Amino acid sequence: MNIPMNIPMNIPMNFFGKLRQNNRLPGTGANFWQAIAAIAATGLTPLVFSQSAIAANADHVNRLLTRNECMGCDLVGADLTRANLAGAKLMGADLRGANLTGANLSQADLSGAIIRWADLSGANLSEANLAQPHPNSAGINVITNVNPPLVVSHLTAGDLRDANLSEANLSQAILTGVNLVGANLSNSNLSNANLARANVRMARLVGANLRGAKLSTANFDKSDLSGADLSFADLSGASLMEANLQRSSLRGADLTLIQNNNKPTRLDSANLFEADLRGANLKGAILRYADLRGTNLFKTNFNQVDLTEANLQFAIFRETNLVDANLTGATMPDGRISQN
């Protein structure tokens, strides 16, 4: 898709209203998405779904609030602050730009719903189903147009701070750059999800399924990932400083540094007590002061890893690659302090 470079900066506020009148609303043709992509490229994205530009269908909002179901409904820009939508049927609903702060969406079915630009901060999505996102949804914060793909993030990063997403089904969801600070994702299904560049600091992910997830350069500092399944996940360049990874599985995970900017994966002071790191690649990672007691390091790649003053007592070393690793002051499996 070719985006025109001579985009007018003074877009009338009723521009999108006219699109609605002419049946050029999202999903009805490529022209709308070309316009959205062009506007996003100018930095005017916040205008796109302002309530003065496109209002939600009032009948659809009323239907949702009275019947707790509105499948395929037009809820663009709807104000659903603190609404009780527990168990709501919202399959295929258009919730772009909707205000769902503090809303109760526990056990709601949002499969196929479009939730880009929605504000879900403080919302309860425990046991909600957000699987199989709509092709135009691209998760919460990304505009995607296929053939060729155009991805515009950063401008519209989703806000899920302190949201309750425990046991939510977010498998294969695209959450790049989303703000999940303090969110509860315990026992959630994030398998094969894309959380690259996401801010997941101080979040709770106890027992979460992150198998095969794309987590490169994500920030998990001080998060609780105890018992989480991170096997075969891409954690290259991620930060997990002071994170709790006790008894988690990182089997076959990629925790290498990113070559193009030389950014290492940070696991300083991380709790990896009895974690499973079999076959994981941590080349160039930083694990200073990390707790690796009882960790399974069978065929783990610790090439060029910084293990300064890390605790490796009772760790299982079998075919572990420690070439050029820094073990200065580290407590070795037999309890001795390394001088290397």
C-alpha cells in the first residue's frame, strides 16, 4: 500500500462522520484503512477515534448494557467506564477507542473483537476470551494492513495498567508495546503472543503460559513469573531485573543479546530458583547476583554470560557452555566461591 506523503494536516472533525454516512467505515473497504494508515503516519492518531469524530451506535450500547450481549456491534468510542460486563458476549464487536476503564469483563467472550485504542486500564478480564483476533484488530495497539504489512506502533500503545487478565485467553494476541505495568496475568494463556517492547514491570504472571511468545526487548523488571512456562520464548534483549522466575520453564528459550544494538537480556538479581533452563540460549546475557540454585542447566548456552556473584549452588551442569562466561564471585554448585 502506497501512503501519500502530501496529507493535509487540517482534517475536519466530521471527516470520519462522512465516512460513516458513505459506508466507508472500517471493514467496508480498503480506502478507510489507507486513510487511517496515512493519518497515523502524521502523528494524528488520537484524532481518529475521538468521540466527536465517530460516536458509538447508541442502540448498540444500550443493547449491551441491558442484555449483556452485542455480537458484531458498533461500539466505537463507547463510554463503558466501570460497566459490569461479566460474561458478556461481544464476539466480533468493534470496540476501537472505547473507554473500558474499571469495567468488569470477566468471562466475557471478546473473540474476534476489534479493541485497538481501547482503554482497559483497571479492567477485569479474568477468564475472558480474546483469542483469534480480527484481522484488522492487530491486538490493542497496532495498525496492520496486509500485503504488504504496515505496522504503526508507539503512537497508540494500549493501556492495560493494573488490569486483571488472570486466566484470560490471549493466545497469539498482538500486544506489542502495550502497557501492562502492575497487571495481573496469572494463569493466562499468552502462548505465541507478541509482547515485543511491552512494559510488563511489576506484573503478576504466576503460572502464565508464555510458550513460544515473542518477548524481545520487553520489560519484566520486578515481575512475578514464578511457575510460568517461557519455553521456546524469544526474550532477546528483554529486561527481567529482580524478576521472580522461581520454578519457571525457560527450556529452549532465546535470551541472547540483540546484535544490531548490542542490547543484552538483563536478569540482574532475578530469582531463577529451580528453574528449567535446559537448552536455553543466554549468550551475552547479564545474570549478576541472580539466584540460580537448583536450576537445570543441561545444554544451556552461557557463552559470554555475566554471572558475577550469582548463586549456582546445586545447579545441574551437564554439557553447559561456559566459554568466556564471567563467574567472578559466583557460588558454584559445590558451594565454593569462584575466583574467575
